[in-house]
Amino acid sequence: MRKMLTVQITLLVVFSAAFGGIVFFTDVYDQVYTRIVSITCLSCIKLDPKTSSEFVFKTANGEDHPGFVLENLSKGPVFIAYRKDVCTYCDEMEPLIMDILNITFGKEDVFYKTINFKGDNITFIHINRDHAPKILTDSLQIYDKDKINGVPMFTFVTINYDHDGVVKPYYTTLYAKLGLKNDEEIKNYLTKVLEESISLYNDNKAGYRP
């Protein structure tokens, strides 16, 4: 009888320890997954999706536009570039953006600048997810409209009248190398979307109430 009781207690201790270990390591895994694995380097998996540049009102996850975007949107459109440290497509796209905007920044920089682009103000924000504050990195999920969940990702936020006649933030997001063949096509496409953002902003800024 005592022997049976001893065996039962021993098994209970073993299973309790095993269960505790599973819970502990699951929590650790979830944290690591969220911080490291959840955002994909698109060049690492050789994914270069040609996604729509259509502007939309509804954010990707239903959350409000972040404060740092709304603050800058009072001055003009906002252009955000997201990347990670290790990302070949990011390395290839950033010189093209620098050329378009006539600016310079490092790949590890959290960079912000209001730029006069062909006579209109735009705000450019460069967010490296491996270095930027959480309030900036979390915004990727807000603007990941096609649920690609990867970088490089490029978001353009402007304004437009919604179906209720209210001027609200209006955005589009592009990914990777935009599914285009060469640098000149990429630069032309990014410039076109940026110019559309500016045109929408200028057409609707009189009714915008930040």
C-alpha cells in the first residue's frame, strides 16, 4: 500500500514538473515568435508580391491610426518605410527612396524628416523594426493591408472624404520590390503613388480636421 502511494506521488510530481515546463517554454516560445519570427524578410523567402496601390480607409487590424502619423498628417502626406536589419530587398530599395526624396539615412536608423517634394510638404519616416521603439514598430500591423506580414513595406498616408462626407486618413501599402523588373520602374511607381498622395491631400485639406 505504501509502495503504491509512493509511486502515485512520484508520478504526480513528474507530471506537474513536466506541465510547468511546457507552460514556461510555451510562453518563451510565444515571446520569441512575436518578436523575431512574426515579421518575415520577404527577400529571404524570395517573395516579391505585386500588390494593389488602391487607397483605403480601414486599417489592416481595425486599430486607429497612430498618433505619430496623425500629428504629421496635419502638415501633409506621410510616407513610411519599414525594414529589418537582415533584408536584401530593403537594402536594394532604400537607395531608390533616397534618390527620389533627395535624402540620406542608414539602414539601422529610425529616421524622420519633413521634406519639400516638388513644392509640397511630405513627412518621411524610416522604421527599422530591430531598433525602433514599440510605438513605431507596432504600426506595421496597422498598415499591413494585404496581410503580407513582411518587409520591406511602404505605406503612404493621405486624406480623403469618406462615404459619410468626412475627411479622414486614407492610405495604401506596397511591399518588397513591388513586383517590378528594374530600378527605374520601381522609382517611377513609388513617385506616382507619392504624387497621388499629395494630390489627394491638396484636394481635401480644406475639410480636414485633425
